[in-house]
Amino acid sequence: MDEYYLLTFESTHAAISTEKLLKPAEVTIMPVPRFISASCGISVRIRPDKKEYAEEIFRENSRLTPDDYAYYHIIRGGAAGEPSCDRLEPIK
Amino acid sequence: MRIDAGGKQCPIPVIMAKKELEAGEQDVEIIVDGPTQVGNLERLGDALGRKATSEAFGDKFLVKFANGETIKGAQVAEADTYAVFFNTNAIGTNESELGGNLAKMAIFTLSESERVPSYVLFMNEGVKLPAGDEPQIVENLNTLIEKGTQVLVCGTCLNFYGIKDDLKVGTVSNMYDILGAMQEVSKVIKL
């Protein structure tokens, strides 16, 4: 089973700058999964154990507004087979 | 003779069948999972002058090769094998920050793929990817290696950039092995 949190973005610049900002939380980048649509193809993936830390950095330092990004909780490869994808409230 | 290659991924069924056909074996039949393997075996049959026909076999396929003499020394590409070649540390040259991120995502996507490359090859500035300080790239290349990919890194290039000791994943290699890998697979994708 594969569980993670995912940030998708309206702009590629926002994606790249967020990945840099959240580096201390050991985030990785990946193509936006096919079952989610976003303007920019780069998404930032957050491990469950780094979720709180990543959110804290984002909340205190990011200049993005809720219009600029979307936040998801994703579980893949569970018993049901289909990936589960919940859209979460914006971090700030 | 009948070979059971059910559950075997490309290019294993081709290798199994080729071995028997080249040994001059007659009445060769092989059970495979899907149409991809059937297509590969048909190409093998054509190349070796032992035409292949296929039929459904339960939920699998049975491929039968015609009897006769096997063409010796025929070049058979290991169908559907590929290598990925990085000769820069980014995809494209214009905007290195974007290109670096694209390269990172490409390696991630390859590592998640069900059909991993036979080789990932790094030359020139490309060697900075496995020798760089991106944990994501190192982790994803290790995943590829676990899945059977060989990661070859140009030693001359590591030496040129003075980063030989920084290599975190992959095998230090040379022009012979890297070009040999390119010649072996059926296609090379340059990113």
C-alpha cells in the first residue's frame, strides 16, 4: 500500500518553488497522477510522517493562495484496488 | 516439445524459445500470457525462418513454430527491450531548473513503470544525476535496480567532473559497455 499527500499547482513556477521550500520535509516531485487534473504537470509528494512538518513550513513561508494549488490525500494499492483520492482543505 | 512460459515477462519467453529453435529442436510450442509475448515470438519465428502461429489456450496463448531448418546467426532484437540515455543532467537545455525537475520526474515515472528499461545510461553531464545530492533520484534508481534495470555511469565523465567519489548509485562503466548496452536493446530513448 502506498499512502501520501500531494500538492498540485496552477503554475509550474509555483510547483518548482514549493518543492524547494519544502525540501527540509524531504518531499519529492512526481507527475500529477492521471486521475487528478491540474494546470501544471508537476506535483509535490509528501510522506505521511512528514505531513505536519511540511504543512508548517508551507503555512509560515509560502506566498501561494488557495487558488494557486490543491491538496490531496492519496492511497494506492489498498484492498479496494482503485486509488482513493480525497481533496483536502487548503493548508492556508 | 512444449515450453511453459506462463507468468514470464518479456523478453524471457523469446529467450527460452530462441534457445530451443537454435538447437534445431522440432515441434516447438510455447505457452505465454498475452498478445505482447505472442507478437514477440512471431517476430522471432520470422527472423529464424520458423514461422509462428498462435491459438488461444485457456486464458493464455499457445504459440507453435513451424518445423524446418533454423536460420543460423540471425540477428534477433530482444523485442520490446529499451534503454534510457541521459547525456545531460536535465531534459532539454534551455531552462535548467525546469529541465532538472523534468529529469527527476522522468526517473520517478520509470521506477513506477511496469515495464522498466533494461538499462539507464549516464554520460557527460548526465552523470551528475546519480552523483548528485538529490535523494529522490538515488532512491528511484535503486528501485529500478531492484526491478532488474542496470544503471551504467560513464567513469571518464565522473572523473572529468571530479565527482567519482560522489556516485551514490549505479555501476561505473565505460564506452564499450554503454555502447554495448545500446546495441543490445531494441530501442534507446534519449532524454
